[in-house]
Amino acid sequence: MNQVSLIGRLTAEPELKHTQTGTATTRFSVAVDRAFVKQGEERQTDFINVVAWSGTAEFVCKYFGKGQRIALTGSIRTGSYTDQNGNKRYTFDVWANNVEFCDSKTTSAGTAQNTQPVSQPAANNNGFDGNFSDMPADEDLLF
């Protein structure tokens, strides 16, 4: 089973892009603190690359910003390519199927209105049935 769940903070503003076939996509990084801290050391953070497609990508770009906490579930995708110098490089990304807010909404006075996580306002996985044959080919990607 290939299932990932993460809670972290966006490291930059997500940017919506489209493939040559018009599919919405975004790529962003999430800073996730490690649970274990060695005595006398600072907490370590992992920076996880995430890719979202279609409605999930549009939702992330519309409602999330740099520094905001995000919860997501998805799956790990690996790949490889050859760089300009002929070196083989490997990629590791999480493809997000579902995203949720973690931060509470606040009023202008700074008091919390809602502390419940809010799910993406579309069907889970945006109708994604786990069939990757509908996804754009790697050569369609803009990044």
C-alpha cells in the first residue's frame, strides 16, 4: 500500500500551472517537523515535495499561502532523469489526493472562529479513481 499523510507548513506561495493538455497542476514544498528531538539538539525538519492535480491543485492555489499549515494525504511517486551534465538524478514526490486546512480561521481582532479542519470542498480525490492512465505524461509537465 502506498499511502502518505503529512501535516506541515507551505514553504512558498503555490503557483497554479497548466499542462499542454490544459490540466491544472501545482508543485509545492511542505516543511514537516520530525517528532523525535535528541536531548540538547534542535528539532529537525524535512522538506517534502508535493504535486497536486486538477481540482486539488486549484484548491491549494486559491486557499493556501506560504507559512500556512496544511494536512494532506496522497501517494509517493518516484522517477528519474538525466541532468545537463549527463548525471542520473532521482525524484521523490508526494502526489496529493486530498488536502485540508489545519489553521483556524481568525477574525481581524485575532480571535479564533473555527478550530475544526476544513476539507477540500469537492469529492475526495476530486473524482480520482486511482487510475493513473488519465494523468498527463511526464513530457506534458511544465516543471
